[in-house]
Amino acid sequence: MGAQLRVYKRRIRSVTATKKITKAMEMIAASRIVKAQRQVAASTPYATELTRAVTAVATGSTTKHALTTEVEKPTRAAVLLVTSDRGLAGGYSSNAIKAGERLTERLRGEGKDVDTYIVGRKGVAYYNFRERKVAESWTGFTDSPTYADAKNVAAPLIKAIETETAEGGVDELHIIFTEFVSMMTQNPVENRMLPLSLDQAAEESGTKGEILPLFDFEPSAEDVLDALLPRYVESRIYNALLQAAASEHAARRRAMKSATDNAGDLIKSLSRLANAARQAEITQEISEIVGGASALADATAGSDK
């Protein structure tokens, strides 16, 4: 019985140590969410105004450009999948990967070849394990992305959209990331960044139904769109990375809180089992003492006769 009690005590110590770790990780994630939310709020106005500028140029000119012109029969698409570098965040990365799988299947069902670009070690590991080809990947910054990271990610995507399909380019550019809705809700979403739908752009920039002023473009509308294209893609990717970072921290906080609560429940259960084992051990010791005393008394009485 003493061995069983030692097992329970050892498990209680182990679970208690795990509980301290998960509680610390929960507090760290909670503190990082606030910073990530501020960064999302700070980046949104820039992305909105940039989309507004693109909408103004596109509606005020008849120039055909990769930024706004639909390809009649698209044959190739690029998909940027944003996952996390670290685990212990519940279903955060797996939900994004599942959304990416659904998008890839849909695009292939439409007869398009898909080039996959991945941000985050979890997504890279998923594709490597299944021996799937990845066009390019980036890791090491998912929990705290910077604009420089967004530029690095955007560079090959911009090059792909500007290159002819016959030469290895793409006709469409999609992005999968997790949108931060609230501390309890984070949803994986799919957006088509390019070609930009004017209705979508007007809705995002708040100009839907609004009559835009006429503009003169210097040196030309095409040159203006050439200048706006990389800025637009970079800003959209940066905002998506920030949204994903906030979602990752929120998901990790929720997962660690659940783990901490489960550890507390397990400690209570083990403590009850340990107390029961200790009581059984004490009862057994008392029974052995009483039995020994009774046997000694019988032996003493027999010797007196």
C-alpha cells in the first residue's frame, strides 16, 4: 500500500509542475494578445486607404493590369497559407491547414494548377511529412511579424503574378489566414488578393455606392498601378500576418487555460486517491497492531496456565 501512495504523490508533483508551466504560458499569451491587437488596429487604416487608392485608379482608367484584370481562362493559382511556428495552440494551425486543403481542392476542381507558399513551421511540417511540393516557405516570425517579414513573403508572390503563366507565373493569388474576431473566436478565412475584385475593394475601403472623383494620372494609370501593386500585396499580407499572430496568441491562451484547469481537476482526483490509499494504509497498520496485541495476549494467558 505504501508503494501505491508514493505513486500518487509522484504523479501529483508531476501534474503540479505541469500546471505551473501551463499557467505561465497562459499569462504570457494573454499579455501578447494586447500588443497584437494594437498592431492589427494600427495597420488596418493603411490597408484600407491603399485599397481605396487602387479602387480609384482602377475605376478611373481602362488600363489592363494584373492587379485588377481578370484572366479569361486562369490556369494557375498561388496559395499563401499562414500557420504557426509553435504548437500548444489548440486547433489553430490544423484549422488553417484544413481551410487551405479545401481551397486547393476547389481550385484544382476548376482545372487550375496550385503553387503553395507557406508561413509557419506547422504548415511546412505538414507538407513535408506528406512529401508535397512547396514553392517557398518562411518560418521564425509568426508570433511577432514585422513589415519586413511581410515584404519578404510578398516578393516571390508579386514576381509570380507579374510573370506570364507559360514562364511559371500565376493568374490568381489567394491567402489563407486566421482572422481574429474576439478572444474566444478566431476563424480561418480565404481571400483572393489578386486580381482584385472592384466590388470587394469598394466594400473593404468603404467606398461601395460612393461616387469617386475623377483623377488625372501621372505619368500614366498603368505606372500608378505598377507602383501600387507591391504596396497593396505587402499591406494585405502584413495585416493577415498580424491577424494570424493575434489569433495564435488567443488560441494558445485558451488552450493553456484549459490545460491548467484540467491539471487542477487531475490534482484533486489524485489527492483523493492518495488520501484513500493513506487511510487504507493506516487502517491496515491499526489492524496489524490490534491483531499482534491480541495474539500476544492469548500467548501470555496460555503461559500463565
